Amino acid sequence: MHDKLNAEIDSIVKQMAPAKDAIGMLTGEDAERIIRQAATKGAMAGWVAGERTARSYWGGEMDKLREQIKQLQMELIK
């Protein structure tokens, strides 16, 4: 997995983890709420990582196209 995505997942886990010495019981509703929150945050982190990757890739493609356009313009000028 991507390093930034791993860091984001670690951050989410730390935010959602109970206190170090915490004890208690969870109801089914509590567990459902925690799982839903974790899944939502994880999906959002994955989406952000995918967008970051896509932006990086397509930014590079756009740079290549700009360079090709410049070369074609120079050929037309000659």
C-alpha cells in the first residue's frame, strides 16, 4: 500500500482506539457505530489516495502533451 495511505490509516486507528487502560463493554449498536465510522474513514482515505495518484499521473500526461504541442508549434513556425 502507498505510504501516505498507510500513515492515514494509522492516524485513523489511533484516533479511534480506546484509551490505553480503558475497560468496558460494547453493545451491538456501539460496535456497529464504530465499524461504520472506521469503514467510512477508511473509504475516504482510500479515495483521497486514489485522487492523489490520479492527479500525479494525469499531471505528468498533461506535461507531456504540452511539450508535444510546443514542438508542433515550433515545426509550424519553421
